[in-house]
Amino acid sequence: MLLTSSDRRSPTRLVLAVLATMLGYGGTAHGSEITAPVEQLYAGLASIMKAGKATTFRQRYEMIAPVIGRTFDLEAILRQVVGPRWTSLPAEQQTQLADAFRRYTIASYVANFDSYSGQHFDVAPIARAVGNDRVVETRIAGPGGGAHGLDYVMRQESGGWKVVDVLAEGSISRVASQRSEMRSLLADGGGAGLLVSLRQKTAELSGGILQ
């Protein structure tokens, strides 16, 4: 998800914008090993929202980083986004891109979840099967009564279930949005160009605090 000042209305931006304005942590069904990561993500995001701008960007970044690391399979997402060209990239560049993508993803959430005004959400207690994956459905609701659907595609690994995609209103795929943008960057500048772009966007989101 690489954002410029001219693409504020991209599907990926809309996913985060919906969350940023509507997210909170309310009563949900607990106990499912599949839904638990999503519940933990929302709890973490609610924490940084409540902390707000009274805390520094870096403090909120450090608060949410471990949660995002546990919730998302960022390496799998990056491989999906880059596609077949991933295996042709040098190992050192793959490592650098994985780190830059992780930092960019965390910075994106910190930048978009920076205030709280009583929002809440509900997590469906039962995940539906889609092949070997599972989809956790959530409903994001604001204090005014408006609601939006957000689904998390979960995949089982040796360490448990992790998010591999996020769907706004059941159909707008965050991975698909990132794929289109990143593959264009790869075509123009290769792995080095993508790395520079990820680092630049992270710096912009954090006000220069992160590179």
C-alpha cells in the first residue's frame, strides 16, 4: 500500500480510512484460535487510538508493532504482492524489502489510527471456510450508528492463524491494491526502486521519524 498525495481515494486508502474513523474495541466473542488474532489487533489499535497524539509517533509505533507482527503474515503478503519476480530478487534485497514492508505497514496503521471517540466493533464468532483459509467477518461501528464490514482472510501456519489479506465490504482486497501498485514500481525501478519507495513513504507517514 504505497500512497501519494494524489491517490487518497485508492481502495487501500479507503480501507484504512474506514477503520480510522470507525474503529473501537467493544464486546466480541472470544476464545476462537482463528478470531483471536483479529480481536488482539483491534485491542492494540484501540490502545494507540486512545493514546492519540499526546504520545509520540515512535511510542505508538512500538506499542502496535508486536501486535501487527503476531497478527499478519507480512512475508507471505509481500510475496503475494510482488509475485513471480520475488524469487529472482537477490536474497539481501528480499531481506531489505521484507523489513521495509513491515515498517511501512506498521507506520500506516499508526498514522491512520490516531484518535478515539467511542467507536466499537463486533467480530463474528465463527469463521467461514474458503478453501484452506478462513474468513473472519467484523463489523465496525461508530458512536453515531453507522457501520462497515471488514473481513480478514486467515491462513494457518506452524505458529497459528495469521492474516494474509483484508477485505473492505467483503470485496475490496488490500493485497490486490498493493499488488497493482508495487508491481508497477518493480517494472519501473526493480527491487531497488520498490525499496526506495517503501522507505520514502514510511518517512512521510512518520514525519521523518522512521526511514
